[in-house]
Amino acid sequence: MAGLTTHVLDAAAGTPAEGLKIDLYRLTGSEKILLKTVVTNHDGRVDGGPMLVGDSFQAGTYELEFHAGDYLRAKGHKLPEPAFLDIIPIRFGIADTDAHYHVPLLLSPFSYSTYRGS
């Protein structure tokens, strides 16, 4: 099914990242438009299906902002001030609106990784 999904795993705890806030933006020229704010569930995923689907799933440039610092502090990680990782922006393009775009995040207090998943 065409659409945009994400999944967040807490590599430091070895668990899904439950309760992590994510903002989704569409970038148009110099404008950054907030489309949606969500919070991950017990499985580190977003409830309610894809973040973008149907008419809202359009070709263009997008950014997911993962509020990692708030999540890590809430889970008891001792972070320096300022935190090394606070908000993690992942900017990506959607070219094929017939495809599924999955943007997972693997997170720890001092590193992260992402890729285009399936």
C-alpha cells in the first residue's frame, strides 16, 4: 500500500521507543509546513496507519523531526546539557506516489541511523 510510515527503536534499551513525539513537515521552497504531530505507541509505531496516505501522499520533500531528547530524558537516560541529540531531523523525498516509503529510526543517546525500509 502506498504511503509513509515510520518505526522507532531504542537501541540503548533494546525496546521499541514508546512515547516519542514526531512532527511531519512538507517543504515547499523556503516554507516548512507542519502536517501532523504524532506519538509512537508501545511498538514504536504510529497508531492509525500511515502518516501520509491517499490524497495527502504527494511527491515532494518532507522532514520528520524525532524529539529524541525529550524521549530519552523521560526514559531516565542521563544526558548532558545541551543533549548531544535533541531533535533529529530526517529530510527525504517522495518521488513515486504508488510506492510505500518507510523511514525507521534506530536511536540511542549518542547515535542514530535510518534507511528506507520496506
